[in-house]
Amino acid sequence: MLLSTDWEDYEIIATSRGMKLERWGKFYLLRPDPQIIWDNGDLAEQYHDLIDAIYYRSNKGGGHWENLKSIPTSWLINYKNLKFNIKQMGFKHTGLFPEQAVNWDFMINKIKNANRKIKVLNLFAYTGGATVACLSAGASVCHVDSSRGMVDWCKENVKSSGYEKREIRYLVDDVVKFVKREIRRGNKYDAIIMDPPSYGRGSNGEVWDIEKDLYGLVELCCEILSDEPLFFLINSYTTGLSCTVLNNLLAITVNKKFSGKISCGEIGLPVRENNLILPCGIYGRWESNE
């Protein structure tokens, strides 16, 4: 398992009964997490004086935030030289997955050591954690997501980090349709990142199902890789999907066409209270030997 351990503005304080207490900068949020099936007591009671807000799930789906103290609508946190705008979203989210910092470090290192200009495509790019990381390393980035709100949020993160004048394209588009158009245009990329949802809809209502559609998308992406690709990274939070599946996908697609190495596994975050590790998804990486 790869752990993101270099955060200063984020940490998991404690976990219990399906909930995690996190520090986001100077604010403390209590949120649900389905991986936490153990019982260390009632965190809302134990840390009542510390908690700024709690997210409560609804039995009918969704849920709501309850702010116990005054919280701004948006605030900044730093990861090294990267800056991100944090907000309380519906369905418990904050606009950032801190465990992905271990992947940001990987991308930054690969891009900086390539000693050439790297062109990155970020698919299902959300609020742009990976986009900001790649820009910071000197790459040009094409950021694609079907949600205009997420793309606008990425613009905020890029500006907050001071990279708005660097080479970046923002597109609100269906990922599969976009990749097919890039094939027709003959556009190529040195690195591809994707964080596909389990299910989703494109900008015009296109349906995405990871079990049916991921292999085909990876195959299509092989057609827009440059002659000397640097890396291909797939992240997933889909319950029940093994990291070995991502390894297999990369082995029979990217690695058949290009010489490199594949790694896969879980990513996670340490818990301060008792040194537990909270699993936070899986990854599959193909990377060149350079």
C-alpha cells in the first residue's frame, strides 16, 4: 500500500463507527467512510469541542452538513507548493482526495526527470488535483471532465497555486467522445491520467459503466499516446474492483505497445490516534523505463 504521509494541512485524527475525523487546515470535519467498520466509540461525543462540522447521511440517500461552528464557504489548504480550495459539497465531499498526494508526487517526479516537454491528458479530472501537480512540474495539461462546476473549481485551484499562465486546456466534455475526437485529430499525449467513476453521465447524458466501458477507453487512449509515453495512471474507488484488474488492463493494452513497467496496489492514509491505516482506493500505473 502507498501512503500519503507528507501532508501538513491535512490529517485523519480518529476513526470509528463508519466515521472519520479529519483536519483540513484549521477546520475539523467529521465525515462518513464505509471502510471504517470498527468501533472506537462515538467520535462526535469524544471530540465535540474540536469538531467544526459533521456530515450526516440520510436513510433515503444523500445527506447534509451540520456546521457546529462558523466555517467559510471555501478555504485554502497546501500540499507542498500546491494549493487547493476546500468546500463542503453535497454527498460528504470536500473537492479533494488527500490520499492522491502519493500519486501527485509520482507524476511530479516523472515529469521533472523526463528532461523534455511533457504533454498530459487528465480524464475524469474532477477539481484538478493531478492537473495542478503536473502543471507545477512544468507539463502542459488538458483537463477534461463532464461537469462544468468541477472544471471551474479546477480553474480556482490552478489560479490559487499561481499556475494560471501555464499551458492548460479546460474542457467540459464526455471523456470517451473527447478521446475519439483526439484520435481523429491526431493529437498525442506523453502521459494519461484517469479517475473513472463506477457510474456516471457525460455532458450530454452519455452513460458510463466502469465494468463495461473502462477497457474500451484504455484501448482508445493507447491510440493517442506519443511515441515515447512517460506514464499511464488509473485510479479507482469502485467497491469490489481489484487493483490486479487495473494491472491486467494495462498489461494487455499499454504494455503490449510500449516497453515499461507496471505496478498496482492500494493507496491509504495514516490515522493519528492509533496508527491505523485507512484504505482509500486502488491504482494501476504503467511507466516508462526512463
